[in-house]
Amino acid sequence: MLSLLRDYVAKRGWDTVTHKLVVPPGANLGTWIQHRRAAYRKGKIAAWLEEELESIPGWEWDPIRARHQKHLDAVLDFLEEHSWDELTKDTWCHRLARIRSDSMACWPRRHATASGSSD
């Protein structure tokens, strides 16, 4: 399965890897990946397999958390150069504006006022 995963990721990347992914010759690669991640979370994965999986470019033990971190980093990078108010000024920023509206509801007011915004 490791060789199937390496080959698949090398050819197609991680964007199409889902829990339902089946690759020739009928191997359910998606389920296999889920089981390895579950074993890792439980501390029941062999050290050699952990090393092999981590050697695959783009491998993440928690891909959802990694994706959220990537989006958060993009917001923080943007904010280093701009302000919250600029998030709605162009098309690219509309996604970030959604993150802002969700996070501002639970973000302490002192952070909003520290950035110069009073909302």
C-alpha cells in the first residue's frame, strides 16, 4: 500500500485523496490511510511505518488541522501587510472575510480594537 500511495501522490498530489479513494488494482487506499492515521492517534503504529508515511511529501497526520492552519497562516500573512478592513476590497479576500466574520464573533474585543477597528 505504501508504494501505491507514493505513486498516486507523485502523479496526482493530495487534492484528490479522500476516504473513498480506490486505486488499481482495486485497493481501497483511502480507507488504508484513515486506518493508519487512527492507529497513529492511538499510539499503535509501527515506528518504521510512521517514518515511511512522514517521508511522503505532503503527508499529514491530521489533514483537516493542517488545512485550517494553512488558511490561518494566509490570513495572518495578509494582515501583516493590510488591515481587517481591506479584506473585502478584492475578490481573493472574500474568503478571508468569511473567516473574519466567523472568528470575530468569538474573538475578544480587545483584539479588534488593537488592530484599529472598532467593530
